Amino acid sequence: MVFWFGVIALAGAGPAAATSGGGGLGTARGSQRSGVGEIVVNYADHRRGRSLTTVIRYPAAGNPAHTDVLSAPPARSSGPFPLVVFAHGYNITPNPYAPLLRAWVQAGYVVVAPIFPYTNPAAPGGPNESDLVNQPGDVSFVISQLRIASSQHHGILSRLIDKEQIAVSGQSDGGSTALAAAYNVNYLDHRIRAAMILSGAYIPGVGGYDFPAGSPPLLAVQGTADTTNNPGNTYHYFGSARSPKFLLSLLGAPHLGPYTNQQPYLGIVERETIAFLNRYLKQQPGARGRMWKYGDVPNQASLST
């Protein structure tokens, strides 16, 4: 069952006014940036007994703005657009990540960010990190709902999504969520074509990270001064992953800021992730070369494979 919110009044889920300054790089056609439309939907997974309030941003008609436009007319004539599902970290909502998510939309992607029911700050009784094991299933459920919505004849999302080009991403525990959905045999969603893991790790106590043949391309991002997610956690799973894989090291960067508001890291992450998505979801010529250009910044970032 789907419930639509006409007016956003959700703590931490509404549009953010600030921009990142890093900028999105082109629309689906590689020209000027898209505007950003936003809707908030509640998806009810009755089979699993879970409810997921979900922030959906999409390329919209008109010029880019510093804020998202609620229920803006979609730029349907420039689509369909690849889908990116983003998983937030523990005890946080998707809202602080809005500049990064907006940059992806301006580059020509539909970006969907569910609010996990038991690890967000407003969870009943407070956030409970033990629910992390259920979040990869939430990601797959949201992917299914978006594919259904795009198949409908009416609605903002109608015919807006390229259902064959799907990426997952996430930060911290959200990175662990996305990592499991893309590479763990117990959660594996074969519809995922690329994964971007931002300061993530294996889910503790969960086996099955087999990185089977045909696994999607991986972009791992890690701050070298991250004291919350030890860089060794990223190096561990990255060493087991199959090619194509890339490791973006943010030199001297902490855990959260590079993905929310801390420059110059946020701009580097925006440009690198967009180049990665353009290479592996849009198959854009030259995108791999841009990954190396944007990922190697003296004294700030380095890219390796």
C-alpha cells in the first residue's frame, strides 16, 4: 500500500535550502543541469510488517534551484532516468545528505532515500542498531515499489525510471546496508547494476559476502581520518570485491562531513560519484577518464583500483 504526503511535515525529511557548491555535472543528455522535484511517499511492506517513509527526488522541468520543488512537473521528455537508492546512516535521516542527493538528481538520476523505521532518530523507543540486518530487504522493497510506480500510466513517476539501470548507495550503516544488498548472497538483489559505499562495512555477525561472479561495479569511499568506521573496514571488503572496483580515499577526512557539508570533500565526492554513475549506468564515453581526473586531487583525495 502506498500513501502520498501532499505537504512535507516530516522531521528531517523536507527540502534543504543549502546547496553544496560542488555541483551536479550535466543531465541525462549531458547538457545543462536538471531542476529537482520532490515527493514523499509512505510504502507499507505488509509482508514484512515495515513502513518506509521515502523521500523521492527526480529531474524536473525548469532551471536548477537551491531548493527542491514539491511535486514539480518531471522532465519526462529527457528520461527515462536511472534509479539510485540511498541508505542513510544510524541515528540520522536522509536530510543532511540532501546536497549530495540533489547533485545526483541534477545529473539526471531519480534518487530515492527511505527513512529506515528503527534506526532513525524518531524511531519508537529510540534508534536500535540491531535492526540493521533488516535494512537490505527494505532497499529491495523500495526498488520494487519504484519500478511499479514507473510502470503506471499516471502519476509523477509514470515512465520516469529506467528500470534496468539501478544503483544503490549509503553512508555508514547505510553503506553497510547497500553493501549487503549488492554483494551478500543472503540479501543479493540482482537488479542492482552499481554500488557506491560511503564509509561502510560488513554488517557485524552476518556472513555471505561472497562477491559472486557478475557482481556490480563498486565505488568505495573512505576518509582516512574516520574514527567511526575504521578505514580497515573498507579495505577489508574492498580487497574481496571483484573488478571493476574503485577506492576513493579522502585524505584526512572524517566520517560524516564529506557526504553532507564539508568542503572540499563534498565536491570531490559529488563529482566522483556522478562520473561513476555515468560510466556504469549510462555508459557515457569518457566517464571513466573523468573518474581518474576527479578522484586524484593533490593533498585531498586519491583513486585506486
